[in-house]
Amino acid sequence: MAEVIKMPKMSDTMEEGVIASWLKKVGDEVKSGDILAEVETDKATMELESYDDGVLLHIGVPEKSAVPVDGVIAIIGEKGEKIDDLLAGLSAPAAKAVEEAAPVAVQEASAPSAEKIDTSGINAQVIKMPKMSDTMEEGVIASWIKNVGDDVKSGDILAEVETDKATMELESYDDGVLLYKAVEAGNGVPVDGVIAIIGEKGADFETLLKAEVANAAAPAPEEKKETKAEPAAAPKASTPAPVTSAAPATTSSNGRVIASPLAKSLAKEKGFDLAQIPGSGDGGRIIKRDVESFVPSAAPVSGGASAVAVGVESYEDIPASQMRKAIAKGVTASQFGAPHFYLTMEIDMDKTIEARASINELAPVKISFNDIVVKAVAAALRKHPDVNTYWISDTNSIRKNHHISIGVAMATPEGLVVPVIKFADNKSLAQISAEVKDFGAKAKAKKIQLEEMQGNTFTVSNLGMFGIEQFTSIINAPESCILAVGAIKQTPVVRNGEIVPGNIMKITLTCDHRTVDGAVGSAFLQTLKGFIEDPVRILI
């Protein structure tokens, strides 16, 4: 019996996962324990393991696509097992997979076109692309307003359709459930082409699709012959333009360049001349993909040294990774949810530099300045427990943590991770240094485990190694504070009435005013300053 594989909840904050890569393909044999795919969560990239033996019968999500928790990913079963009924009975996330499978099934079913398919018992309606203007030959689905599985009422807007003249709303004239979408946003559909199917929940829309293709199969060859005869007039449009204009030929009507509104807007944004862009749409119409793929050719210039080089404005929209989405969501909620204030202090690092050199002569691992800061923070939190707190929004209460665990912010190509030195106040500098180095290696290899990034009561963020002298950090909610550590800079200082060279490091404490007042934060910084400036005190 076939088993449906769903997206598991791989972290406490995970809402969806992205299929980073499939390690198995349809038709492959799968054993319990085999890795099916790599899944990118909001915290890390993790392996999706199979718990069943069988054959991978169906993949419901392509690589780089997101799936909500409990959304259908794949189906495993016996070789040759029929899964059509199983697919039809799945909820909205699985129905999307059916969308991709349905056109293939329809093509296969179109061969016996002479066979009449009975659809009288199917309570569903096929929605086709209407002719929204007198010159319209196809419409592009700019965006879907409704999703598969949504309830639809007569008068509801299903999608926004981009015609050759404007972007218009596609209205439903039927009540029911959106069972099927024939095309994804950004793709075109010819007039009278199938867009969607609306009907009662569980209606056999696949049979309806087969009937639609079978009905259209007979006249299709004749229509193709007629449309092929028309491009004979195309040489008019494809006549090479004069060399002085340097503009490639495009199809136009009465001197007007035919382009979709979205293409016009995109071309204007990129600074392209529409007259230079060849159109691939019906009748040579310029559509979105033509503008996106267009590379302007260098026009011949005269005037030698006086010629001015012309550049092209361009950009690329890159989908955010799951980690980046989680960072954006978290810092936005924290920045606007917690009233931040900032306290900055200068630390005299002369003694610290000397102490570090002495410690490293005996330490089993090399101790960094950041290791000293982490240990000093842990020692200072022990003396100022009001800083080692959380704000609990659900109950409007302050949680005073009795343990001290320090999060150490680390940058990775995908975004920021914060592994945790647990019970840092009870660990030696060497132990802290070893853990930080281990976390750094794991972060680069994307091997940090979820439990290694949980339980922090305070966070340290250090950009000193990048030469940043001073900065502020956003609180890592629900913590009360985060410490931003800058670079050590040699600067003139006054000692005993004389100006002498000194080594100064600036630190900035970001505080949540709901839990930590200015006086509490200042007292904590004073204690921390004393520990960092004289590290021997944290070794006791």
C-alpha cells in the first residue's frame, strides 16, 4: 500500500521547508533509512529520511520549491501501484502536485480522440481564458488570487490576467472549490485555453480535463495549418532595419510596437527600447520573458575619444532562503516588538592583550578576545541576574533565568546562526574556545544541530574581526539584551595627565526596556568592563 510522505516539522519555529535537492527520483527503489531529499528549514539544511520500503512513485514538489509543514512531498509504494485515487483525495498541497501530473495524463489520454468521454456526472466547470480585448490572442496569469483548495463564490476574483492592453481581473461565475490550476503565475494561456477547474470538493477534474482535450483534438491540426500559412506576411516585420537605427525588427501594428503591459513596465524599468526587443508572443507580441532575456547589443558609435560609454541598469531578484526568511521575520518582530535602547562603553584592552598572550602560552587551544568576552559576560550575568531574563509576551511577565547560556552570533553564506555555549559561567576559557571553534566549523558545513541553537539567555555579536569599531545589534527575542563588540583600535588616551597610545575596544549593550532599565544595564556594563580589562578576575 502506497504511503504519502509529508513535510515534517524539523524545528520549533519551522512553518515550511524548501526542497534543496532530491537524492532519489521517480522509479528508484527506496529502503527505510535512505535519504530522499535535502530540506532547507529556517535553521539549517537537513536530510529527509524514508521510513518505508518500496519504490518512489511520485514527487510532488520540484527542487527549490517550498512546502508547508504537513504538505505532501512524495509517495512511496509498490512498483506499478496505481496512485491516481490517492492523488485525487489529497488536500491542497498535494493538489498542486496533481496540477503538474495532470497535463501529462491528459496528453496520454488525447491519443484515442475518437472515444467520447462521459462527463455528465462530474459537478465541475472548466474555466477558460476569455477574450478581454479585440486584439487579444493570449493572456498571461500575472498572479493567482485563489489557491487550489480555496472556496470560490460567484463574483470572486480568481486571478489577475495581463492582456496586450491592460492587466485585468478574472472573475468567477461559479460557486465551488478551486480544484485545479492549469498554469502557474507568469505563464501565458491562449484565448479559450483552460485556466482552471471549479466544482464540488472531490470532483473528478482529471476526467473533465481528458474530455476537454479529446473534444479539442480533432480541429487542432486544421487550425495549425491555417496559422502556419499566415506568417508568410512576416518578412515585412523582419526586414532588416537601416544600420544607422541599430534596432532589430519587431512586429508592430499601424506603427505601434505590440507589447504586454508587464513587458512595457519591465522594459521601462531596465531602460530598454521596446523597438529593439524581438517578441516571441503570438503575432510577435513582446512579453515578459522577452524583456528578461534581452541583452542590448552595443550600437556603433562615431567620434573616437569623444564617445561616451553607455551602461545598462539591471538587477536580479533572488528568492530568500528559509534561513533568511526566518532572520527577517525574527528581527522585524524583535525590532518593532521590543523597545530598544543602547548603552556604549569603551574598554581599555592593554591588560587584556597582555593577559591573553600569557594565557595562550599554557592553554590547550588558542584563546581569542571573543572567548574572553563570552566568559566575562557569563561572569557579569551571575552578578546581575536581572539582565539574564526574558520578556514573556503571552503572560506579560519577566522570566528570570537561573542558568547562563551565551549565544555566539556567527555569519554563514545563508545568514546568521547563533549556536549556544550552555552553562558558560561554569566553563573554562579553554572549554569555551573549543566549543566556539567547533561551532564555527559546523556552521560553515551547515552541520549545526537544532538543539545546539536553543536555550540561550544572552547573545554576543562580534564584528571586530571585520574592522567594525562600533555598531548596534537587534535583540534576539525573547532575551533582554545583546552585546555588540567592536574592533580593538590603537588610539591616543590620557594616563596620568599625559597622552599615550592605548588599545580601546567599544562595546554596545542593546536592552529591552520592558525588562532592563538604564541603571540596570549600566551597572552590568561596569562589571563587564572590569572583567574584560582584568581577565585574571574571571579565572578565579
